[in-house]
Amino acid sequence: MAGILAWFWNERFWLPHNVTWADLQSTEEAAFPQAEDLYLAFPLAFCIFMIRLLFERFIAKPCALGLKVQANGPQKAQPNAILEKVFTAITKHPDEKRLEGLSKQLDWDVRSIQRWFRQRRNQEKPSTLTKFCESMWRFTFYLYIFTYGVRFLKKPLMPDLHYYYIVELSFYWSLMFSQFIDIKRKDFGIMFTHHIVTVTLITFSYVTNLTRVGTLTLCLHDAADVVLEAAKMANYSKCQKLSDLLFLTFAIVFIVSRLGIYPLWILNTTLFELYEALGNFPALWVFNVLLVILQILHCFWSYLIIKAAYKAISKGKVAKDDRSDIESSSDEEETVPRSKTPHSTITTNGTSGANGTNGYLTGGTSSEEH
């Protein structure tokens, strides 16, 4: 085990050629980040997750109900054993051939079966209340950590900087694991990549004592995320004008910070200035590769944001944030056509027409599925 640790913490990988771990040991005159501090992130990540659960239940939920945020989820599909078996065991999106077979088997028209599958997919979509609580938690954390971390931009302080780094790292560790039970979004894979890159960047910048770069990077990201979560809460509360204003503000902050300040200031420093000052060592190259990957994600999200902003300007309304608020189960319902046999009372599997496999699907008119 000692040999593995010695290999992993090889000075020639992590540090410039003229620096050793002994040089980075804290003394009475100077304090330096210590690699072992990072182990605290794991128990703290669990604590942050538990705090989140308590916050969402006892603070965010009462606030949401006070703002009359909709607590009910999407309308549930009518119970149907045959369609449920197809949905859970075969496919959630049946093709035309399977739809025609089910239509003959159940004596339903194809559009009614399509609508059942659409409603069934929507059952897994979280309620607006759930989304509001998640956004309020993230807004609260981002606002707190941003206001705490921005003061380090002028003068790094110890041990406060240690605390800031460990809390940020713990938060992203908690996000990495909680996203498997959080609201499922279409950019799940991209966000998971983002969390991995972020955790690795925080770790590398802390171990190599590049905390100034790390602090600025974290603050740039937190600044835009504060506005984003505020825009989501306003949208869930049906404060559309405020939501539109906050979303456009978020778009400006995001693009300026991540397509302007980030590449021109941070990337320029790490790719060129740090190389001239510290020389070439492997950890710096890994650090720069991860920063470039992060910039690629910024460009992708900026495209989605500009696209959404264009829709907002052309239609006069911001519906949602295309960057990170599109749920993978966000299938919308469409108008229900009438069944082939509107007055049929035939039963299947011992159930009546109203609730059985030959029943008729109820529900009002709504928009087409995405």
C-alpha cells in the first residue's frame, strides 16, 4: 500500500522540477494546502446531502406552497396490464407495427394507445414542486458559496481558503452521486462529465497549490448558476416576467464569464503564463486539458442558451432553460382521439371498461409531445 501511495503522489508528476512535498509543508510563517485535507470531502459530501434533504422538506417546500407552486404531478395513465407489460418489459416508445398489434388486441385506436404511452412516460416526470425545491436548494448554496469565495479573489486567506475548497469539492461530490436520484435531464451525460471534470480540477488545483486559478474558476461558475436557479424558481412560481428577465440576465452573465473572462483570463494564464513561470510538469498538462474540456462544455451550453434566448425574443416568452432544465421524461400530452368503440363495455382480465384494458383514456387537451 505504501508503494502505491508513493507512486501516486510522485513529486515529478504533481510538482514542478524545483519543488518537493517538503517545500509545501505548512509552517508558522506560511500555510499551504495539504493533500490529506481532500479526504474530508467524502463525509462532508454526505452531510451536505442530508442538509439538502432537510432544507428541501422544511424550508423550500413551505416556501413553494406559499408561492402556490403546483404540487401535483402529471396525470397518471389509466391502469392497463397489457400496455404496462409492454411499457416495462419491451419498449416505452412502441413503433407503428407494435401499435397496430396492440390496437387489434385491445380494440383501441392507435392514437389512444399512443396517448396512453405518453401519459405513462409522463408519470415519471417530477412535479413542479419537486423542481422548485431542488432549484431553491441550489440557489441557496450557490449564493452562499459565491459570496464567501469572491473575497478570496483579492487576498487568499488561510485556513478559510481550505474551508472554501473542501466545501466546494464536497458539494460537487454530492451532486455527482445525487444526480442519479435527482430530476433526470436530457443532458445527464454532459452534466456527469462536467461534475467529474470539476471534481478533478478542484483536486488538482488544491494539491498543486494553484488555488488562485481554482478560486476564480469556481466563482465564475457560481455567479451564473445563482441567476440560473433564481430564473427557474421564478418560472416554477409562474412569475413569467421575472423569469424572462432573470433568464436573459443569466444568458449575459454566462456568456461573458465563460466565453469571455474564462478563456481570455484563466486559460491564457494556465496555458502560457504558468508554463513560463513553473516550467513543464505532467500535472499542469492534465490540469490544462481539463480546463479546455470545460471550455468545450461552455461552448455547447452557450449554443443552447443563445438558442433559447432567440426563442424568447421571437416569441416573447422564456419557457425553460435548454442548458439544464429539460427533463428526459418531459413528454407532453396531445389531444385524445376517440376510441374505435366509444360505448364498448367489454372487459379484459376481469376489469371493467372504465378501468380495464378496454377502457377509454381521460384527460383534457394539451400540447403535442416534444
